[in-house]
Amino acid sequence: MKTKQYLLLPFFWLTIASSVSVHAEDLQKIVSLSGNWKFSIGDDTKWASPSFDDSGWDVIRVPERWEDQGYNDYNGYAWYRKTFKMGEIKAYTTFYLVLGRIDDADVVYLNGKAIGKSGTFPPNFETAAYQRRKYAIPAVYLKENAENTIAIQVYDTYLEGGIIGDPVGIYRDVDMDYLSLNLSGIWKFHTGDNKDWSSPDFNDADWSKIRVPSEWGNQGYGNYDGYAWYRVKFKLPQRFSEGEYYLSLGKIDDIDDVYLNGKHIGNVYDLKKDAEYKRSGWEYNARRIYKIPENLLKPDGTNIISVRVFDSQLNGGIYEGPVGFMSAENYKRYRNKYYSNQSVWDYWYEKYMNN
């Protein structure tokens, strides 16, 4: 009987293609960066500075491989630079620089500050040619109503090179509008595993700092697989009203355990009841939203979130927002935006693969 069922697969996949919309993050383009960039082969870290004079550099189109623009057969280091004007920043605290694909490895600077990297330069070269580049930008790094400069250091080994994949631009996460308290930004971070790190009394002063949300591979941990912990301390604003709240941690690659003020409030496997997590191996794609137990938040003191993460391979960490607290009303609106009773894919998987 199963053999006959699988004969229906080609038709089934055509049905999926026409009837299922795949929901990801809701990004709104603020600035388009496609078009002409300044470009030079070679390597000099001074080229990251916004004050560097690049008037003598070549002009190259982005996104498009440099082999098609006069640099055929060139392999090695090259730099891109782009100046753009940022408008009003408003109350947003995090933006994203989206660069599509870059072949092979890169480090990206905004106004002279490194905001992310993918792959590894020689002598320990590691390609990231097939990874999507999306780097979080703290709003404080941007100059409002003024000129800003992006500089990108690229290393290519062979075949095509450069910034080659759409889209290219500055974006904001529209879903951050659902948050009553936005916790995106700098968190404390430590690789390894120690259950004491969930304690509110633990001293994390010597931990590294990391941007959330953003893959840890973009922030100096490109080859790391295994356990790591995140911690952040915060106080509730006076406008934070009483009521039922949910903690949103966006998407985490792969497995998480979340603690608030030392109390465990959930992990990805708890989300099965909400139809968010169903299949082993798909944990990284589940939206982490955990209900806050009553009276656990401290309205007049310091609160601490600790997140234990296990990554099995490839990218890792809290990589996609929104990150922060949602009211019960906004949580329902958010779920209505992204969730349905059962997708066509879930129906097919449960009917034919779990038999």
C-alpha cells in the first residue's frame, strides 16, 4: 500500500508548491544597497575606515560576481565599500544588513566597526560560499540622517568570487513591533556547559559579549559545535503593565533550555503542544515563545534570562528574532500571523512518513 502512496509524491509536491506559503521572518527594506559599489583587489585593514579615500577605486556592480566585471580568474583578497544615507531611526534598536551570498569568506564593517563575519580567512581557510549573509546592526552604530559607510573584506579561492546573491540592503524586523520589551542587543556568552550558569547569582563578568539575534558563527565562533550559554540582565520599564506575558526568543539552532530568574520556563520540546515543533531535526526552525509563570518577573529589580543552547552542526545560536516580551494580546496576533491548524507538509509527513 505504501508503494502506491509514494507514487503520488510528484503530484503532491506540485500541490505543495502552489498551496503552501512558507513563513519566515518579516523583514522590511529600509535602504536598498544594490547597484554600484567601490572595489579594489588586495588587502589593507585601513580600508575599513569610513574616512578612507576610495575615490581612486574601481566601480563594480553588486550583486554580481567580479569575474564578469573585469576580474576574470582573480582569486584572493578584495574589498568593497559603499556609502549610503540613513534616514530617521525612530525607536528601532536593531537592523539587519542582508548581503545574500558572498564567495567565499568575509568580514563586514559599518562605520569602522566589525558587525559580522562568515567563513575563515587563510591560513585556516574555511568557505561560507553557500551561507546567507544577514548581520545584525545595533542602531547606535548607524548615523541618523547622515552618511554611513559599509566596508567588506572578501577572500575567494577559486571559480566565482564576491557578493553574488540577492537581496542586498538594510532591513528591520517588522515582528519587533509585537514586543512590549525588546531584548535584542548585546548579551553575555560562553561556550561549554555548566548548570550553575542558570543561577541569577552567577558572576558572568568575564564572559564574552555577543549580539542577539545573530548566529554565533558570524561573531567569531564559526567552527564551534556543542553547548553554549547566553545571559542577559534587564529591568522592566515603568510603562510595563501587569498581566500575562510571553518570552519570545525567535529561532534557535538547535536545542534550548530557557531560564528566567533561575527558574526553567521551557525548551523546544515543550512547543509540541502548540504545533510549533513536530519533527526531530527541525528544532532550529521552531519559534521559541514561552509563557512567563505568574509573579516570576521582578517589577522593581534586576531580572536575568539564561539560555542553554546545543548546536549539532553548521550554524548555531539565537539567530532570528523577535527577542523580547509579548503581551498576551500581541502573542495572539503574532500566532495568527504565522500559524495555521496544519500545513499541507505536516499532513503529508504524518500520514505517509509516520506510518
